[in-house]
Amino acid sequence: MPAPPEASTWYHGTVAWFDAPKGFGFIEPAEGPRGPVFVDFSSIEMSGYRTLVEGQPVRFVRSAGRAEAVAVRPLAETGSAGVAA
């Protein structure tokens, strides 16, 4: 899936939870439409093993008409315990 253009609306949020073995979770938006936003590992824009950690701040683009993130960029690197590195 190609990354959305930079002109897309990016929102900020926090990872509510993420199940790494299953590869999906939810983001709680800090702005924009309220309610949890679904995120699949394939939408995470990072190198290596694509995963998120509960409480991690992210930027994301919402799918048109759906509560789903189509691009997610972690804003902080985290260690294995979920603590900012």
C-alpha cells in the first residue's frame, strides 16, 4: 500500500492497545473525529518489525469514511518494556 501524500490530513493520537502477534490494535485520537481508530501492522511506517506499544504517541491518516488508519508514524521509539528509549 503506497504512503498517503503529505497533503493528507494527519492526526495525533496515542496507542490504546496493540496485539503484536496478531498485528493489529487501536489508536485513541487526540484530535479530529472521536472514538477508537483501527490500525493494522501493514499501515505502520517504520523499518524492521512493525509494531506499536500501548501509550505510544503516533501521527496517522484516517481512511475516508472509516475509523481505520491507513498510515501510522510512531513519534517515539520504545524499548521492549514500552519505555521511551
